Amino acid sequence: MALLGCPATSLYPLACCGLFFLVLLLLLLTRTRCGRARWSIPGLIMARSERLLFRIGYNLYARTWLGYLLYRKQLQRARHRYPDGHSTVQPRVFNGVKVLPIPVLLDNYSYLIIDTQSKLAVAVDPSDPRAVQAYIEKEGVTLVAILCTHKHWDHSGGNRELRRQNRGCRVYGNPQDGIAHLTHPLCHQDMVSVGRLQFQALATPGHTRGHMIYVLDGEPYKGPSCLFSGDVLFLSGCGRIFEGTPATMLNSLDLIMGLGDDTLLWPGHEYAEENLSFAGLVEPENVAREKKMQWVQQQRLEHRSTCPSTIGEEKTYNPFLRTHCLALQEALGPLPGPGGDAGPSRARLLEELRRRKDQHKGK
């Protein structure tokens, strides 16, 4: 990648310096708790300075070439730190179908789903093309499709290179999200078929405007269905709300809640231990969470993946799927703002959970 006649490697330090001075200037103009503001800035802007800076940084990452440069730097750092991946994976093999998690970057998962009879494969969110291609060659399969959950580079960064190495490979996703190198746009409830693999795409906005999840139907191979959830749902967590509202995200989570309890959850990140730690602060008496935490801690101690869980499990300990539960509502306590006689809405509860989670650790 080259811009203005300069290679990407030479642009990276320049971009970082420019971004640093922009953020520094904004911090000087919007200081609130660390000291007095140097300029006469309206109080409303001062109170929202942190949010303003975050939105600027997010838009630079998601909508400009700076995001690609930062992704490339992250990729190099992760390859150096984890040459064999951040976790040891445990593939799941069913009747003629193999689901292979691929640990990439610092905590991401890509997935290779294989029809073992036809030797055809589908990749989900292949952010490190080198790692995914190595698994393709090791398994001796033909990659015919990429299912991309959303536009963020840590999920879409490998699309171009994998298409170049696998002739005829198609890239599926939601056109509303601006996914890099998209070839086959999808709408809500569209189907993608590869051999015996039958995927349904479901629109789940909230993390991004065009976020999609993919549900592999278990009926053709007489096994459990599989949900590839990207950044909308994790083990005991949900994604940050970048391009939507709490109500939007709640609708997406409710859609997922409607899937069968035995559906396997394959998330986009290894956040299990941190998420369960936060869930323990919200519901310290939740026995299901405590039992899952013990298992997860042992897995992580051995650097093993925690994927997958099931939708049924998540309903017992994931606070973001429990906003309808009285136990969680009581644990959160009274919330500021309008609530009415029936208390705060579920969207308001989700917003408060997300706020506390961001304070716990910014994921």
C-alpha cells in the first residue's frame, strides 16, 4: 500500500505523530478534572471531551487509511509475540464438518469451516492471511468463500491477500459496513451454501452499522448449529457500541437469544477470563459464572482456547443476555435517569452494563 508516492512503512511514523499532536491539542482544549481549562470552552463540550476524543480516534481508525496502517503494525507485533498463535486451539469435528478456530493477532479468532467430503472450506474474519492460508494448505482444502462479520481491520484485513492466493474466492458481508474487498453483498436472512455447509446471515447492528453474524445450520450434518458472532457477542460479554444505540444492540442480542440453546458460540476474540471477572462484579452470587470461571482460568493457564460455549450457557452467566432477569436488575441497583414505575428499560440496563464494563477494562 502506498499513498502520495510514499510506502506505507514511511507513512506510519508520520501518521502517528500527526494523530498524537491532534489528540494532545484537543486534550489541552478540553481538560476537565486534571486542571482548569486553558480556553473558554462551553461546559457541555468539556463534560464530553473524553467521548469526543474517542469518536475522533474511532473515525480515524474505521474510515481512513490510518486504520489500515495501525492494523498492519498490530499484525507485525502479534506475529513476533505469538509466532504460533496466542492460544492452543481445539477443533470440533462433526459428521463430515470440521470447525477450526485460528488464533490471530493478539486475541482475535478467525475460523476455517470445512466440508470434509468435498474438501471445500469457508473462512470467517480472516484478519491474518498468512495464518489462515497455512491452515488451508495444512488441511488440503479449497477456500471458496470468506464470511466477514464487519469492516474493522482486525476482522477484514486478510480479505485481499486470501482472494489473491485462492482464485475465485468470494467475500460475503453487509454492504452497509464498507467491508474491504467485498464481492458478494448480503441482506438479513440470506443464505450462503458451500458443499453441505449452509450458513444464514443475520443483521446484528450495534457494534457497527452493518455488523452480521453467521449461523451454520447443524441439520445437514446432524450436529449442533454454530454461531460465528464476530464482535456482537463474546463468552460472557458483548461488543462495544460504536455505531448504534443500546436499543439497537439489545435487539441484536435478543435475536441471538432466539437461537437454540445448544447452538455453539464461536466469538471473534478471546475475552473470556476478563468478561467473567466483570460478570462476577455484577452478579457475585451467580453459581454458573463461578463454575465457568474456574474452567476458563484452567484453560488460560494452559494457553488453551475457551471456544466454544453455547447459547444456553451464556444465558446463565452472561450479564448482557440477562437484562430481563430480576436478579441482575437488583444487583445493578437504582440507575440515574428516567425509569418509570417499572424501573429502567432493558436498553438502559444494557447501557449501564456497557458503561461499567468499559470502566472495568476498555473492551
